[in-house]
Amino acid sequence: MRDEGAAGNGRFGALSRVELERFFHLDDEDRKLIAARRRDSNRLGFALQLTTVRYLGMFLPDPLDVPAEVVDYLAEQLDIADPTCVRSYTDRDKTKLEHAWEIQRESGLRPFSEVQVELAAWIGDQAWITGDGPKAIFAGAAAWLRTHHVLLPQGVTTLERLVAQSRQAADQWLWAQLAGPLTLVDTRLLPGMLEPRVEGRRKVIDLERLRRGMFKPSGKGLLTALGRLRDVNALIPISGDVSAVPPRRLLGLGRWG
């Protein structure tokens, strides 16, 4: 597998001429493999699978489910006058499967099942350390597979589910690390911070009040911030050790708290 193309979503988007030339150009090694096919339909179909796995990181269930410009560009390189001949490529299922196996072997690509456990561990580490959202971790996992010359799983739901499970486990571990230092008194105080109370003519929720930052860079603003810190310490009298929590997770929490 060469450069990273699509973000691992298993679908083609709009392709520019630059992308066509980058991912669908046939070099000498490609042409040697393709030349072993006799019929134009098989040569073009083989070229489609060869370049599709290079671009998407996976073989498509239907090798012909590609943009027309890809077919035309490959046919032009192979001197095939009638690109529509490729429609007969899928008449025999065994042909496309045999071609996919050959491409996988020649390209040194490994199946997803061989690395699923290792990838799950990597995703878990990323979720724990960074706290990134699902899109960022999904893109990172797809890039990891490409770097390790592994085929993406058929259907993005497999990878999406793995990312979702790992993020959920990381979040649960984060809550456990933060809740660990709390005493019985602390845990009884916290629900009260969610109860509205009347202050003057308005209702106040202590948690919402305390999570808002102080934005006035003045002496009065500093006094207000110190008062807020005093109130936080009064409501949540804890000094737990959070050294096990990655710095990026603490920064993320700090933006909310």
C-alpha cells in the first residue's frame, strides 16, 4: 500500500486530476502484473482492484463501484479503446477473488484479523492519552492500518465500533481515576451542586456558576476568581492525586471545569 488516499471510509469522493495521477497511475511493476491477463476486461478489472486498494485501503465488494473517470484513466493507460468492456469483469466471481488474493500477496498486505488485537490496544492508548473525538481517532486508526500494510475491514462499522468501544473504556477509566479520591462526604455534596437555589432574584446552580471562567483581567476580576476558588474548595474539599491522568485529558477537563 502506498500513500494514504481516502480517510478509510471505504467510499470514493470527487477526484481531481492530481489525485488520479497520484493514486491511479500504473508504474512498471503494476503493468507487469496486469499484463498476465489476456482479455481487456480482465486487465482493466485487475487494474481497478489494484488501484482501488491503494486508494481506499480495501477491496470493494463490487470492484466496478468506482467513478467513471477512474475507469477511463486506467483504460487510457492500458490502451483499451472501449472502457465499457469492464462490465463483464464481474460475471465470474472467482476471477475478482483470485485477482484480489494475488494483489494482496504481491503487495504484502495483511488481513485485518491478524492485527485487530494490536490495533485495539493502540486505539485504547490514543483514546486515553488524547481524549480525541471519534472522527480523529478513526482517521488515526485508518492511517495506522495503512502504515502497517493492513487491509481495512470490509464495512466501516467494524472500525467504528472498535473506536467507540475503546473511547468508552477510556472515559470510564478517566471517571474512575477522578472519582477515586472522593470521600463519602464529597460524594454526598456533589449532587447538591446540581440543585437550583435562589440568589437574589435569580436561580443559581452552583456547578454551572463555578465552571464559568473569570474573564476580567483586573484587580476586581482577580478577587472574584479567588472567591470562586474559595467556593470550589468549600463545596468539594478534596485534594486527590490526578497524576495518573494524561495532561491532555486534564486540559480538556479544564476547558469545561
